[in-house]
Amino acid sequence: MQQKWSSGWVFLLAAIGSAVGLANIWRFPYMVGANGGGAFVLVYILSMLCIAIPMLISEVLMGRRGGADPVYSMEFLARESGVSPHWRAFGWLSLLATLTILCFYSVIAGWSFAYIPKVLGGLSSNSVEDIRLEYEMLIASPVEMAFWHGIFMFLTISIVSRGIQNGIETAVKVLMPGLFIILLVLVAFSLYSGGFEDALNYIFNPDFSKLNVEVVLMAIGSAFFSASVGIGAMMTYGAYLKPDVSVPGTAAAVAFVDMGVALLAGLAIFPIIFANGMDPDGGPGLVFVTLPIAFANTDYSVLLGTLFFALLAAASLTSAFSLLEPTVLWLNKNHGVKRIWGAWGVGLIVWLVGLGPVFSFNILKDFHPMATISRFEESTIFDLMDFTVTSIFLPLGAFMICIFIGWRMKTANISQELNLEGSPLFTVWYYSVKFLVPLALLAVFLGSF
Ligand code: TRP
């Protein structure tokens, strides 16, 4: 018997856990910083509403109907609607893409784990120069980075190997409430830091002159990555969903919470940065350098720092489950590989391949594998993996889902699964997936080249 989530609520927690991650807390604030604030935020919110929600609905409904890993589910759905079984190619893309993300995601997630002992050890009482140096030393050390990347993978594997109810469910039931409490504490602190109004202005006052094609594409891509849509991770989680839970309601809840957390993370981070007269445009080092420096100026630097990096660690862990699970399920269902062996075997491979992105910050810093192409002249292994996923795999996967749902899958099967027949909401969703989303995706895809 296939395992199931014990309730719709737990599914919601796990799906939110997958969505809320480094993209919300690490990437979103520095993207806002680097792309001119409010204008970026506006496009991000629009992409969430018009693209991510319809995609989430599509993935979860396909997963629940398919009831298995992405490869098998696609094969089943194609057969059921009488179309080519080659649609299972989406399943292969899904396994490849989720594992590729995990290889570099776990490297940055490892940093957040590395920072917990650093902050506890008094990092924030150091001088600005020392805090900067600490970050530079971490990324310059292949051993330290490989170690923390290994710790992160070890935790992910330990939980996924215990299965849905004993592993992922138990973990998200503890980690997700913890995550929300920490986030609220940090926002509450920021409210009193003195920079709150500036932060609100920065995040919500769009300056449209900053808007260009690149910013729009970046915002759409970020929304995708942030909501975990496009490559079958949510489809796999949907496979464990009982039939009586509403797919559209859950999908909308996931997107709203995901968006809310990104904005709250901004409201936790920017005020304290402004209050200390610092520059929000800190790039990827924003939360690892600028933020500890800002914390250092307060009376609670150890507490704030520890809470913040625990938040980042918990958020990245619950996202990683959804990146390992599809392949573990596939090995289990299709090849009879026991979950524990699958999780450890695949996890170990991810750790080994992940050494590529680890080394691209230090010993392979000047190795640019695609240097012959001018666009990738400066790209490291890490950059290339990130680019492949965000600019190729995610939009491609999402495009395939739209074509399948909009043009291939029998509408009767869709409406049976969604239980929305005759509702205007169904029509809005269906036509977005059929026309609007694929066109937007095409734009992202072409625009990124
Ligand atoms: N959404 C996660 C984050 O915000 C990352 C993630 C987990 C993801 N699973 C995914 C991204 C599937 C794309 C697809 O950090």
C-alpha cells in the first residue's frame, strides 16, 4: 500500500516546507536589493498569483491522480488520456532536475548550518572586518564547506529514509511551527530597530524606472523556484495526498504563505540593515555578512544571529526533503530498492556531485567549464548548475506540464480530480494553464538567452 499524508493539514505543512526555503530568506532579500526594491517585488507578487498558483494546482492534481513517482505518474496519466507514453520524459526531467538542485542547494544550506556555531561562538561581537573575513574564510575552505554540505545531506537523508509519515511528516510538524515563531520574533525585533518605515518604503514603493526585461524575467524565475513548481517535486508530494483534500485551496495556501514568508523575511532583514546605515544591495553575502554586522550593533547579537541562522537551516532542510523524495520513491516503486538504501545511495551521490559546486568557491574558483561561450565566460560550476535549473529545467518542466494539462489530458479526468466543474474558477485556471502561463514561460526561456 502506498503511504499517504495523515491529513490535508500535514500535506499543507510539508508543501509549505518545500516552498519556503533559501529562495525566500536568502535569495529574495538580496534580489530585491539588487533589482531596485518595489518594482521587483511587484512583478514577483504578480508572477506568484498568475503563474505559480496555476502551476501548483496542476502539479498537485497530476501527482494525486498519478499516485506515484513522476516517471510512473506521467506514464499513467498519458495512458489514461490516450496520448503518447513518451510523456514519461517529464518524469526523467523531474528526477534529473530535483537532484541537480539538491547538489548545489545543499552547499548554501550548509553555510547556514556552519553559521550557527559561528554566531554562538560570538561572531557578532567581532569587528566589521572580522565578520567579512569569517565569510571569506568559510567559502575559501573546501574542507569546511564539504563538511557542512555533508552534515546537511546527512540530516536530509536521515529524515527522508524514514518515509512519509515517520520521516517527513514528523520533521515538518516540528520545524515549520518553529520556523514561523522565529520569523515573527525577528520581524517584531525589526519593528523596534528604527528602520521599519524605510524598509516598508523600499519593499512596497515601486520605482518603475528600475523595471526592465531582465528584472521581470528574474522575478518570474524567482517565483517559480520559490514556490517549488515546474519539475515534479510538488507532484511527488501530491501523490501522497488523500482524495478528499481540495487541491486548489491547498495550492493557493502554499503560494500565499510562501509569498508571505518572503515579504516577512524582507521585513525582518531590511529594517535592521537600514537602521545601521548599511547598503541593502549586498548580493549573495547579504545575509551572511551584512546581516551579522547589523546584528553586531544590537544588544542581542548572539540571540538574533542564532535565531536567524536556525530559521535558514530549518527552511532549507524542509525544502531538501522534496528534492530527494522523487528519486527515492522512483527507485522504491520501480526497482524495489528499499527506501533506506535508496535515500543513502542517492544522497551520497548528491554529496559527491555537490563537491563540484563546493570547489567552485575555492579550488575551482577560476575554472569556467563553458568559457568558450561568451555568456558563460565567468561562470563557475555553481553558476552553471544554477543557470541550468532556473533558466532551463524549471521553465521547460513547467512548459511541459502546461501543454500536457491544457492540450493533452482529458478535461473529464482533470475536472474529476479538481472537483471544480462548472465553476468560473475552473475556467480561469484552465485557460491560464492553456495559454497565459506557457506564453509567459516562453518569454522567460527566450529572454534568458
Ligand atoms: N522552493 C525552495 C526554496 O525556496 C527550493 C525548492 C525545493 C525547489 N523544491 C523545489 C525549487 C522544487 C524548485 C523545484 O528554497
